[in-house]
Amino acid sequence: MPLPVPEVPASRRLALDCRTILDHRVGKGVCGCCGALRPRYKRLVDNIFPEDPEDGLVKANMEKLTFYALSAPEKLDRIGAYLSERLSRDVARHRYGYVCIAMEALDQLLMACHCQSINLFVESFLKMVRKLLESDKPNLQILGTNSFVKFANIEEDTPSYHRSYDFFVSRFSEMCHSSYEDPDIRTKIRMAGIKGLQGVVRKTVNDELQANIWDPQHMDKIVPSLLFNLQSGEGVESRSPSEKEKESPVELTERCFRELLGRAAYGNIKNAVSPVLMHLDNHSLWEGKTFAVRCFKIIMYSIQSQHSHLVIQQLLGHLDANSKSSATVRAGIVEVLLEAAAIAASGSVGPTVLEVFNTLLRQLRLSVDFELTGSYDPGSSIGTKIIKTHGERQLQEAVIRTIGSFANTLPTYQRSEVMLFIMGKIPVPGVHPALSSSCSGPEGTRMIQIMLLKSLVQVTAGFQTTNMLTALPSSFLEPLLSFSLTEDPEVRLLVIHILLSLIDRHDNRPKFSTISIISDISVLKLKVDKCSRQDNLFMKKHGQQLYRHIYLGCKEQSSGRQHYENLYNLLALLSMELANEEVVVDLIRLALALQDLALSTEESMPVFNRCAIHALAGAYLNLICQLTTVPAFCQHIQEVIEVRQKEAPFLLPEDIFIEGPKLPPSLDKVEGEMLFLQSKITEVLGGSGYNIDRLATPYVPQYTDEDRLSKRKSIGDNISLPPEDESRNSPEKEERTPAEEITFETLKNAIVDSVGMEEQERERRRQVVEKFQKAPFEEIAAHCGARATLLQSKLNQIFEITIRPPPSPSGTISSGYGQTQSRSVPVYEMKFPDLCVY
């Protein structure tokens, strides 16, 4: 029997009846319209809604509903379904106050309940969030996003096998690109989209049962959406104090981007970085550099340090893919590489160190070709782009800086490998013609030489080593010094810079940046260590090559002020880093030989060069005399310098290494007390225990390798060897052949050449071992078969020679006339003594 209804006006009762019919489902039986017999969960849900939605959620009734959900968790899914039904109806009727109350109730239930049935409730919850996000009302979109973010922060006790977040990724990404007319509302929608994406990532990134959020289909939506907002807020710098307290869209985006990258595992780095590269390509953001650099700084600082090399490898691959893009695009990528390498931890370039440098050097060579040919496609004259030389030069400088930045992250042994690798890439005309520029001829070869030498300057900057023999092996030093003999002054200057970087181990180089006469070198606070055994071995092996480099560098007519200042720097560093007593003597002999070179009438050098050499020799002797601390030596040097200051100031560095020096017409009057005397220096140093014989011997540059080769050839031509037949058949002639004359020069060449022969033998053995390790079996079998055939033919020749009478091991046969007749016996029938059988 129905319960009595309180007396109400007829109009009010009619309204209540209509509301009851509309608010409850029809078709649930006789009790569908009877409030008293409705399920308890529905009554509890209805009770949380006030008559006036502005009053908000009825908290007391909400507590009852929460208690009921916790007491009867099996009803939770029904509560969620009923709330979802009411919310959908309220959205359709634009009753947004009740919509907010329903979402608040859902949020509280979600936060309070952690039971086995939560998954079914979550489905209803996500259905309601989806309904709100599909609405065209910004407030509902933001409301749904906030609820989703709260849900994303909940750690569920039970996994979900069937839940999908594809819609939310798409919708939140769309909100990030909102173009709503009102800027304030547009900002709120975009921020809601960013928070939503952050929630999706948090909810799915660690859940193995969910669809992989790192898949390209999701990353291609999430990452560009974040970058769009990161870029949109770049120009907005002026904000009011109240706005500064709140988090801006850019700050929120950067925080979300960092969180996303920080969660990326090893296998997900590529999927996270590829959309960044694509976004920068599509919006031409490489050319500005600033935004691209900012993006990759965020990436490098956010990912785990051991994954840094993966980002660098992707950038290198992208650089290769854009080989024919404009110079500004390639320069932007290289600039990003430079910043990434600076951030990367030591050794994070990865296992393929040389491949990194190979890619950069290849780009350097391509840029030189593009600059000289003026086209990205030399073989085609149609549709090619016009290349700006200035842009290519900027790219080349950026590549060189990047090479240096990468090298600075490497340990010493790997940096030595990189130095050898780059040296092997430098084209030497006539020696490595294949390595030169393919399309631009000699000028291209010269430019590539300069670019690669500049790269070496960057790699060797700050290089520290305790063993010069390993830091400067012959395979690196000899090709390097060969460039010091070229006519190009820029190439020679770069070679000197490389040597200075490698030799300077105590940062003394800046103290000798200019040539000057220093009366007291103690003010320079030089750092001088005792020369080690390895340094002594290095100078014994390579000292003469370095002296020759300095001597011939001073002799070049194209040498200028910078060349002489750097050569002086090189002499000073050799004196402090690698000098023992023998080296000091050789350096003094070299300085005196330079003075003789400047006085020589046989050399056609300009007056400036002669004055510069005099000034260099004087400045160096002033330095070395104070390092040796021999008073008589210092006195002689000071006397000569004082005479020059009075009578010939153009022979001192202070007057010659300036802008517009005053030069005399000739140096005919330079003699007597203006010169350093070898006899006097030998005398005073001999009294202090230095080698007098060596000091008295004038320095003469050694021959180069090419000179040695020609000399060896001439010696070989002079040695007359008798013909093979004559020497075999005429022992008298062999005895009369004069013996080869053994001279000191021959012995010296033999000692020097033995090192080269040993290296050749080692290389030959290495090639043989490598061939047997890597060659196919058929090739090895064919090679061995050919050798066996050759051996058999030689054996057959020997057998033919040996089957000749007489004599024969089998003896002789006597004929009837008293003469012995030889019998021809095949070699396989001969009887040899046991000792002769092997």
C-alpha cells in the first residue's frame, strides 16, 4: 500500500510527478515510479543532489553514499552507472550545476574506494569524462580534464586488461591546439590539454597491460602538442605579478615534457625524439636555432645520462638525411649537436665514436663541395638551389666547433684515436688523391686540408697526456709535419697550433703569446717539471723532425708575424716541457743556425723575414739562458741585446713585431757585437758541463723521408752486382768484385730505415692474418692451391737439374775399354745417406 503523501498544491504535485517520471528509468517493474521501493543506492545517489544546484553537493548524504559504497563494493559499478546516466541527462538538458555535482561525487568515490570492483566503476567514470570532453563548452572540457587528472594520480590495486586511452590522447592533443577566440579561455583549454596528456602518461607509462604510450601513433600526437605550446609562449615575457605566481602554459608544458622524457626507457628514446625532429622540420625551426637548442637542452637534461648517445646518434642520422638541405638548416642541426655534446656526460657519445666524427667530417667535405660548385647537385643544372657562400662558411665553423665539443667529452685514449682518424682523412696530393674533394679540384683539396686541420686544432685543445710517445706517434706526427713544408701559410700556421696544443701540458702557452725580451722570467711564473724518461725517448726519436720544422718554417718567405710568434712559442714550450741537457744544446744550436740563416746571402728572403728571424733567435736565447741559469751565458746574451737596443732596434721583437715596423734597406751592417757568437756560447756552457763538441757543431737540418728515399735509391744504383749467371759460372769474377763501401751515412740510413722495415713487416703480417680470418674459404683454398702448383713447378725444375750425369750417388759403370760410363739415375731412385734425408 502506498505511503501517504503530504498535502501540496496541485501544480506542485504535478511537477513532482513529472520530475519523478523523467528522473527514473521506466520499465523496471511496478516499483519504478515508487520512491520508497527504489534500490537503496539510487536513493542515496539522488539524495546528494540538492533542489538548487547552486547549494552544491549535500555533504552529509555524500558521506552516507561513500559509506554504503565501501560497505557494499559490489554495488559500486551500479552507483557509477546510475551517476553516469544522470550526468548524461543533465548535460543534454544543459543543467551544468548538477553536472558539476555529479563529477564531484564521482571524484570522491574514486578517491575513497580501492576494491576489486573499481574497474567497472572506472569504466563508468571514463565514460562520463569522455562525455564532458566531447562537449563544446570550455568549462565542461576543463571539468572533465580535472577529473581525469585526479583519476590519473590514483594507483589502482587491480590491473585493467581492456581499458583504452586512445580517445583521451587524441582529445587532449586537440585541446593543446585550441584556437578559441577569448585568449584567457584559450589558455585555460590548452593548459587543461597539457595536464590531460600528463595524466595519460602517468597512468599508462608504468602499466604493462595498457597500450604502449610510446608507440609512434601516440608520440606523434603528444610531443608535437607539447612543442606547440612550448613555442607559442616563447615571445610572452611580460607578465603581471599576479600572473607570475601562477604557472604559465610554457612552464607547465616544459614540466610535462621533462616528466615524459624522464620516464623514457632505452628502447623508447627514439620514439620520443623522432617527433621532435619532425616538428622542427615541418615548422622550419632549425634555422632560428634558439628553439631547437632549447628543445634538445630539455631532452638532454631530462633523459637518463646513459641514454644521451642515442639522442646524439639520432641527430647525426637526421643531419645525414638533410645533407642537401640549405646551409642554415644543417647549421641549426650542427648547433644542436654542439649543445648536446656539451651536456652529455663523459663517454656518452656511445660505442661508435669514430662514426660520429666520420659523419661530421663527411658533412664538412660536402659543404666545401657545395661552396665551390655552387650547387647541391653538381650533375644537374635544372632546379638546383642557389648556395650562399656565407651560409656554408658558418656551417663549416659550426661543424668544427662541434667536433671539438665531442672530443672534449672523450677520454685521452679515444681522443688520440680521433686525432689519427682525422689525420687519415686529410688529403695529401699525390698520396691520397681519392680523399680530396671530388668536384672542386686543387682549391677543394686545399680547403678540406684547412678545415680538417682546424678540426684537429679543436680536438687537441686542452689535450693532456703524460706520455708524448703515445700522444704523438709516428703515424700522426710525420704526416702532420709534412704539412709544415707546404707553401700555404695558413696550413703551416694550423700545424704549429696543433703542435703547441699537444706539447703544452702545464698551460704555459698563453705566457708566450707574443715575442718579447724578458729581463726576468720569474714574473711569468712558469711551470717547469723534470723531463721524464718517456719525454727523453720522444725527443730522441722525433727531436730532429721538430727542429727541422722550426728551421724551415722560419725560412719560408710567406711566413708572417703570426708564424714567427707561434714558432717562438713552440721553442719556448719545447724548452720547458721536453728539454733535457742534450735537447737544450740542440735548441741553442738551432737558434744560432737561425741567426746564420738570416745573415745568409744565398737565401733570397725579404728584409722583414731576416729581421724577424734575428728577433726570434734573440728572444729565445734570452729565455733559454735564464732557464739554464749559467751567469756567463746570460751576460753574453744581455750584452748583445743592449748593443742591438742602441744600434739596431729592428733586430729586437719589440720593434719588428708591431704594426708598420721601421725596416732598414738591408742588413749588410749587422755584424760584430750585434750577433750571438757560437764560440763564446760554447765556451761559457762548456765550463758548466755541457757537451762542447756538440755545441761547436753548427746545426744542419736533416733530410726528409723523400730525401732519404732518393738517397737510398742512389746508393742502390751505385752498388754494382754481377749478373747471376756470371757469378755462378765465374768464381774469379765474384772474388774480384769490390766490397761495398760502408760509411757513416750508410749506417745511419740503415738504422733509420730498420724502423720502417719493421713497421712494413708488421703490416704485412697483419694483412696475412686478417686475410685468413676474414677471406672466404674458396679464396683461401685457391690461394693455397696456386702456391702448391708453383711449388710443384719449382720442384720439377730442380729434379730436371739433378738428373744429370755425373756424379751420381749410385756410382759409375766401367766400360769394356777401361773408361767409366755415367749412368743416369732418376732422383727418386737415388740412395742418400740418412743424415741427408729430412
